[in-house]
Amino acid sequence: MLNISNVPTHIAIIMDGNGRWAKKRFLPRALGHKAGVDALRDVFTTAENIGVKYLTLYAFSTENWNRPQDEVIALMKLLAEYLGKETKKLHRNNVKINVIGDVSRFSVKLQAEIISAIELTKLNDGLFVNIALNYGGRDELVRAVKKISNDVKEDKLEAQNITEKILSNYLDTSGMPDVDLLIRTSGEYRISNFLIWQAAYAELWFTDVLWPDFKGAHLIDAISDYQNRERRFGKSEGE
Ligand code: IPE
Ligand code: IPE
Ligand code: MG
């Protein structure tokens, strides 16, 4: 049973394994990605029911541009279709959609879909769904440093006053709490450049389940495991 008073506020998921899911079924990788998108529905419903506040999903990394062009194109098409088709439904469910990452590299059409999804849902106060698109933790830090340098140059900020809190405010996740629980599917044990700052003290949970097979029940498994951990933040045991 879950302890409702200790649900992680911010869960981040590295949704990995779409390609292997398709390969096992002798299907093209694009169909694995499609099945990956379909897996979101159950996860959203469960997250909402349990009372998770923030869900950050790694959908496309800065490194994923290095995949074959046809796969990148299929992913972009899927993203635009997803936003076009699902945004209204998410809005009805009071979901607030946000995007982190550098979307300026996407097509004008996809950027427009992103902006309209954010705009439509901006006043919602249900589940906050953060989609990481063309996101890389290192790229995010580089962009933050550029903005900081610019503000220092324009005398809006003094270099000696920069704190962790101030730096956080220059990240794409500005105003959001740190990640409490980071989940990665498909049996890979790495961070792959995801939320390297925000997940500094996250609890990590790995599963062999491939992303398209991931269900709300797996999310509950991850949360109940999280509830048995002791988060120390550098302190001694039980302090
Ligand atoms: C994750 O699945 C989805 C994206 C990275 C866009 P993969 O496509 O990485 O699936 P595997 O790791 O090849 O199985
Ligand atoms: C991480 O998965 C990125 C996303 C899930 C969007 P990858 O499949 O790209 O990661 P690596 O290359 O195996 O580390
Ligand atoms: Mg992968």
C-alpha cells in the first residue's frame, strides 16, 4: 500500500526501450515509438490519482539528433501528432503542459504545436507535465550560463551574488522543485544527460520493463520502493 502522505512531488522518467520493444515484435522502430506514446495514458492517470504534482518525461535528447534521419523524422511527426491530438484531452483533465529543452531547432509547425499546448493549458493546476524535447542537461547549463553572463554584462546581476538558487532560476525548470524520484526503463543504468542539476539528490529506480510495456502499476512499484528509502541529503542516518 502506498503512503499517500509521502508521494514524490516530482517524478522524472527516462522512457527508454521503444526500439527494442519493436525489434522483439519484428516491427519498425517508429511503431515502437508510437507504442511508447500510447503508454503515457496509463501513467498520467495513475500519477494524477496518486497525487504526483510534477512529471518530467525525457522524449528527445540533444544526442538523439545523431540517430538515422528517418527515425528523427518519424519522432518529430509523432510529437506533432501527439500534441495536436491529445492536448485537448489533457486540458480537460486539468493537465498543465510545459516543455523543457531548446525547441528552436524544431520545425515552425512543431514549435507552433508546442506553444499552443502550453498556452491552452497554462492556467490548469492539475498534473504538471514537463516534456523534455531537444533537452540535454549540459546544453541547459550552457544556455543558463549564457543568460547569466548577459545579465551580469547588463548589470542586472552581480557575479559574486550568484547562488545555487539563482542559477536554478536560469534553468528550463525554473520555479519547479527538484526531482525526488528518477525512473529509467529498459534495463539501462545511466542518466544520459537528463536533469543533471535537478536530479542531484533524486532517488533512482531502474526496471527492465521496456517503456511501451510500462503501466501505472510499475509507477506504483517505483513509488512504494521510494517510500522505503531514507533520503539523507548528506546527513547521518536517521537524523
Ligand atoms: C526511447 O527508446 C525513445 C527515445 C530515445 C526517443 P529508444 O528508441 O532509445 O529505444 P531503444 O533504447 O533503442 O530500445
Ligand atoms: C535517453 O535514451 C533519451 C530518451 C529517452 C529520450 P537514449 O536511448 O537516447 O539513451 P542512450 O543513448 O541509450 O544513453
Ligand atoms: Mg534507448
